[in-house]
Amino acid sequence: MSNSTDTDDKAAEIRRLMATEGSAIEENTKGFNEKRKQAVTGLENYEELRTRAREIKEDAIDRLPELIEDLRASIEENGGHLYLADDAADANRYVREVVAEENADRVVKSKSMTTEELDVNDALEADGIDVVETDLGEWVVQLADETPSHLIAPAIHRSRESIADLFAETFDPEDPPETADELTGFARERLGELIRDADVGMTGANFVTADTGTMALVTSEGNARKCAVTPDTHIAVAGVEKVVPSTDDLSPFLELLARSGTGQDLTAYVSLLTPPVDSPTLDFDDDETPLSERDSDREFHLVLVDNGRMAMREDDQLRETLYCIRCGQCSNSCANFQHVGGHGFGGETYSGGIGTGWEAGVEGLDTAAEFNDLCTGCSRCVNGCPTKIDIPWINTVVRDRVNRGEAPEGTDFLVEGLTPDEEPGGLDIDKRLFGNFETLAKLGSATAPVSNWLADTAPARWALERVAGVDTRRDLPEFERETLVDWFDRRASTVPDPTREVVLYPDVYTNHVQVERGKAAVRALEALGVSVRVPSVPSSGRAPLSQGMIATAEDHAHDVYGRLAEHIDAGRDVVVIEPSDLAMFDREYERFLPEASVERLQAHSYEIMEYVYGLLENGADAAALRGGDEAVAYHAHCQQRTLGLDAHTVTVLEDLGYDVVTSDVECCGMAGSFGYKSDYYDLSMDVGDDLAEQFTATDTRDREVVASGTSCLEQLDALLSRRPTHPIQLVAPR
Amino acid sequence: MATTTTTLSTFEDALDSLGVDCTRTTVEAFATTLDGIVRDPAVGVPLPFNIEYPESVAVDPTAADLERAATGVTPASLGVANYGSVLLPSTADGTEPVSLYPELHVPVVRASDVVPGLPEAIDHFGEVAGDRAESTIVATGPSATADMGALVLGAHGPETVHVVMLDE
Ligand code: SF4
């Protein structure tokens, strides 16, 4: 709900995180992201491995109850214990009992997000147990009494200096460690002593194989190895979703996990433990018995945790979350995460794009609702997920459920009538406003230019901010009186003997606001010998979908398909200017339309520059377009890049003689309505600054700026003094 | 298992890019080779190969010896060529702690036990895990952390790894 106090709090918290943790997070996540891209490019069978990993997870989650019973048999045959815990309290009770039975004073732990989820440390500490995190990052977080800010790198928000300060404050050492080497040495020594005489070792598990009772632990430091074999008792805690059928299933995950997360080929250690392990028990005070003569009398407990997961398994929309192997890629590749980190873009335990799914399933919708808005649906994480999870979709589903949750008390009547959607009354006003942008745009064009003057008056902006959370620092879109469809209707098409027929899809923005780029597209297509139609077609549903209004978006999908199907049957190609709308056809429509329909639509839809590229490849005369030797700086749209359609624009421009430099940021920061919202304006501008920096560098600052997406164009307009245009406007004959 | 020369050179290259030294030796030259590699005090796990340890290595140490040791020598059951990994079986005579605690770890792997990729190594592991409930560590380079603001080698485990590849 966008009342102004909430907004102030949220915006202030985001500003605080950007200022305090932003720079460390940004440097680290961007580093991981770059290394990941290189690492997967070097992996020949990357896509094959992803497909295999996905299949294994789908099958494992499908057969989970049966696999858990197989696993129980394997573990018990090996001499270990398996406990299936219903929830956090149940798991903690079991762990406390085991620890009490061992008369343990100290438990040493290696990194485990699942134990974070359970708050095991608190439960044990309440019994007077000394609980020590031995992963260096996790130890830092424990000392500072913080929570992990990243799935795999818990202290990623801290700089070396701040860790040095923390150690100095906590331990007051004579010779305070400062360099990374010294800090590591200091931590190793302290923790080494604590591990040496610990009574119980606790670890997580990345995968557990039902056929042999083997757990795979993927680590780098060696502390997990020490925790598992130094004390005589080993407790492993893992979510039920970690079970896979067999050891045969491990290698695809192992080959993908480190590459996807940090860009390493493999981490230093993959422990494949089939406990209780044969290694001798260790008593470092024993100077008599050779290791081979010591016993290997070890206790092993695997605590498999349900805590909401079995219900997620039954949930058709959230189930995919269980395929997550927690590599952290969807955090590293996310522009918003790169700027605020997991303390902003995260819940009780889990962070980043998939954090929403985990928190919704494990903690509940309320926790997920707190950070779910930070996923803008840009889809940059999608192609890098090792198990092919549609992370933006999970965020959309959760947003939809949050919308349908409690009806906040509010002023819904203010936007009533402007918002003919399918959504329930409880929907936040900002979401309802942006989700019904098409209706607003129609009204805006019909009453332009008066609507533009009025909207820009101080009282109107004040009201928009107060009621709908639209930040006053943003320029509002200016509606054109004459829409693209109206303009087109009034002119006669001029292509005599067309090579092809095209339906130019009049997306809301092109139709009502950026009408010029639509006209340019018509001119370019006609110049290339194509006959064009611009029928009135409803908006794609992208706007409501991005607000989590799934039912409304689905209605749009049916209407759009209904309007376009006949054109497709008549042999016409559908050409789309706005990449986020094409992405709807290509991705989300798969969830709304019958398979045959969506395949037909996809097979005949093209992005405008992709289409121009195809025409030129097939013999159209490039001389009909405007070439030039100008230097341009090009920013592709996030969803366009996910679809792999950015290269076409670059090729067309280069073939026409332009000298092109491209940006390499994941997202411009605007992301549809996101940058308009007062809560997120600062974050949006901070993310945008990366792009601004690239386009104001020595070799780019004099270049003409072109961008494919509506949002990107608006954001670039706000960030730069040059006015950006769509590439089709650059090449279309005037 | 037939290990081709390409597999071995892939293994050596992968170790090299991990910053891990690799010395190839024969049964006869093993003791002398190892002598030149270990740092004192050195401890070792009995090797399931037909070779003799040099005097410099205390074989089958106590836990206290292990804690004082600067070098741990252990067998590796397999090498993985493309990653430069070695598989360290968790044996009852202590391969796991001996490969983990000292600052220098020297895994000894037979050239004929180097397999091309991870799937082959995991296949092999799958058999022994099923039959004998074995455990193993796939170790790739020295222990490492980036948690303290920069990459540091030698976090909780060894700082240096030196592979000895044995031709039998
Ligand atoms: S959702 Fe995919 S990318 Fe994100 S952490 Fe999980 S496995 Fe990695």
C-alpha cells in the first residue's frame, strides 16, 4: 500500500542499504556475474547439462515421498539415522536432543542456509551450547549479529576494511589483522581451536542420493570437511528437496553449480560422504595411537526438513522453487540486487529473485511481500538458472497472491472506473494504476494535450504521489492526440507489389506516446517493399502482469491472440516494436494460451529490427534505409537480450555503416513502472547510473544514443542530456 | 582403465592453471621424488601402491603427529583430467584428515587412474558408494576463500597442493 509513511520508510531503508552495503555488494556480485558468463561459455554441453539437471529435479520432486523412503533405508543400512522434520520447531527439537545426548558443549557448523531458516543456532544457544559458524563469511555474520546477505556469500555486503574493524572491536588483538591474508589467518587460527575440541559437527548438504545415502557438500574452505570428521558426531540438515535418486545424477549439478554461482569450474572441495564415514576419530592429544588403529566409531544424523516444502510440491506455481540448487546466479545477475543486496532484496533467510518463492513457501506471503516488488521481471536471470526455473514468473505469482490477500483500507474509489481489470478489491492503488495503463493511455490521448498539461500540474503530481506512489521527480509520459492507429487509418498504403505483408503491433506506448517510432517503423517496412497494416489490437498484458495481475494479463492474451490469429492465417507476419511485449508472446503467453496457439503466434512474431535484419538477409535493398557513418551507443532491452534478439539490431546498424558501441549492464533500472514508484525511484536511478556512466565515457559521450525499450528510452532520457531514439527511427527514411 | 596421453596432458594443464605443481615419477624414483617435495615434518597414509616411502615421511601418524605436521601425503583413487581434481577416499587409516590438516598436501595418483571427466569419476564413485558405503572428497586445488575481501589460498585446509603422478 503506497501511503506516504510506508513509502518514506521503504525508500529510506533502500537508500541506507545503497549507501552502506551497496558498493561491496555491487563489486562482488558483478564480479561473480562476469565470471559466470565466461565459465558457462567455456562449457561445451552447458545447455545439455541444464536440461538434464531440470529433468532430474522434476523427477525427484515428483517421486519425493518414495525417494525419502529409499534414502531412509540406505542411511539406516549404513548405520546412520534419518529424521524427517515437519517444521522448524520439530527439526530443532531433534537437533537439541542429539546434542544433549552427546553431552556436547560446543557445536561447530559449516555454512547452511537451511539451518538459518530453522534458527538452529538460537535454539541451541538457549540450551547453553556454544555454537560456532566456521565458514569465514558466516562467522563474520555471526560475530556482527547480522543475517547473510547472499545465498552463497553471506558476508558479501562487507568490505575488507569493515571486517578488519569488526575483528578489532570483537577481539581487541594486539596486532590487528588488516590484509585479506591476515584476516583469513586470524580467523583460521581462532576457528581451528574451536573445531579442535568441538563435540558435534553440523553441516548442510547440497544433494543427497537416495540409492546410496551419500550427501554431496560443495565447499571451498575445508571447514565443512573439518566439521564433518573432527567431532565424532555429525548432524547434517537439509531441505527435503535436496534428495535426488542416485549418485548417477550428481555430475550435471556439480558441473553447473560452481560455474553458475561464482564462475569457478568446480569449488575446491566436493565432499561425497556416505556416513558414518570410515575416517578415524580424531583426538589431537593422542600421541600414542596411529590413526589406522583408532576406531571410527561415529554417529550420523540426517535431518530432512519439510517446513512448507511438501506443500510447495503440491502447488503448481511454487513447485519449481524446489528445483533451485541455491547457486546465487539470480542474485548476481539482477541489477536491483547488485545495488541493495540480500538485506533489501530478501526475506527472513532467502534472498534474490528465487528468494520470493522460498520465503513464500517457507515463511508465508507476508515475508515474501516485503521484497517481491524488487523483481521487475526483467528476466536477465532466466537463461543462467542451472535448473531453468522461470524466476520472474514465481515473483509474478507471489505478487498476484499478495494482491489477492488482505484488502488494505484505502481509497480504491479514486481509481475505480479507470481500472477495468479482473483483480480483487485489495489491490494496491499503484499496482492498479500501472496495471491499467492502457485505459489511462486511451483517456490520455483522447484528451491530449489538456491531459498532459493537467497531469503535470503541481496538485496533480502531488495527488499522484500521495495516492498512487508515483514519484514527482519522474516526467510523466506525454500522450499524443493522434494515435498510431488513427494516423495509419488516415493514410493510404503505398507499396505496389509487396514482398510480404506485415501487421505492425501497436503496443500501448507506441500507439499513444512514442507514436513517432511507430511511424518510422511503417516507413522503414514500406521502403523495404513490405505492405503494412496497423489494426487496433489490445495491449499485450505486460503492464498488468508486471503488477502481478495475472487474471487480467491472461484476458489480454486471449484478446490479442483472437485479433492476430486471422492475420497470421492470412499469411501476415506480426512485427513488434516494444521488446517487453514480444517477450510476453514468447514467454508468458505459454502459460495462458493453448500450445498450438502460442506456437503459431511465436512462429510468426518478430522484433522490428530482427525483421528488418531478415528482410535485408533475404535480398531487400539496404539502400532504401538511412545509412550513415555516425557513431552510436546502443542499449538493448533486458527482455530482448534474454530472447537473444539484441544482436540483430547491432548487425543491421553496422551493415548500414554505423559505428556501434553497446552497453553491457543487465538493466537500465526503469523496468516499466518500477522507476516511477516513489519507493524505488532512488534505486532505479542508482541502477541507471551504471548505464549513464557507460554512455558518458570518453569514447561514448558524443555518440547518438539508441535503445529498443520504452522504459530504457525514458530512463536514458532522464539520465543523459542527449535525447535517445529507437533504432528504427535512426534507419527509417524520413 | 586405459588412460591416453591426451588425458594426462589435459590433467597436467588443468593442475597448472590451478597453480598446483605436478611431478611425474616411477616406482623406483618415488622415494627420492617425494623427498624433494615434502616439508618437514611430514606424515603419510600407507599407499596402496607398490612403493616405499622415504625416511622423511612418518607413515601412519598419531593425531598429535598430524597436528604438528607441515605435509600430509595421501593416496588419491582417481584424477579428473579436465578439472585437475583428485579423489581422496575417506579411508580408515586417515586419508581425509591427513589430506586436510597440514599446510601442504601431496596426493599420489597413478597415471593409469586419471579419467577424462567428472561423470567418469562419479560413475566410479557410485559403485563403491553403493557396495561399500565409501566416502570420498573431490579436491580441486588448495583450499580457498574470498570472504575476507580478496582471494586467499589456504583457508581451513591446505594452502598448497603438489600432485605426484605415478607410472607403474
Ligand atoms: S533459482 Fe536458479 S539461479 Fe536462482 S539460486 Fe536457484 S538455481 Fe540458482
